[in-house]
Amino acid sequence: MPKQFHVAHIVHPGPAMHGMHGYREVSEALQWGLNALGYETSLGINRTEDQATNIVLGFQMLAQQSLDQLPDDTIVYNFEQLYGLQPHELKPSFQLAARRFRSQPGTAGNFSRHLLK
């Protein structure tokens, strides 16, 4: 198990996407919880850390090029309701994330990994 985590909260700079700021409390709770478990954990807005396992909230805001640059051990959090969607109905960022990254426990229905096999 890694010794360092980095919680990356991705927010869009424009006012039209203010909903992404709703993840702030979740990102802070993740940092607090991991620190309480003894893990060194940092938190950043719109940035990742090379020396840590990144936990990304708001990954769907990243361009494909940015997703491609994330390390394979990245963990993504998905809060979008995806249950029942067909693979062709998912945004490319969701398809890529489902194939490459681990998702947080409890989102099997939300992340629809089974649709992408």
C-alpha cells in the first residue's frame, strides 16, 4: 500500500461549472481520513503529484491529453449517475477512466466498468 496520497480536486475556472466546487468537502474529508490512518496526504486544486498515488475528483473535467498523462495507479472518484447507460452514451473521458484507472469502492453501478469490456 502506498505511503503517500494526493487528493486532486479538478475544478473548471469558469462560473458555468461552479458545481465542481461541491466536491471540496469530499476532497477535504478524504485528506483528513487518510491522514488519520497515518498516510501522508496532500490536497491540491487542478494539480497532481508525481510522488504520490493521486485520487482525482472531477476527472471528467480533464481533457483526454491530461487523462493520458495520469499515472496508471491513479484512483478516480465518480459522482455522476451512469447506471443504465450504454458504452456509446458515455463521454470519452469516462470510457478512458473506466479502462485505465481504479475507481473508489461503492461505485460499481455508477462507473459502469462492466459496460466497457
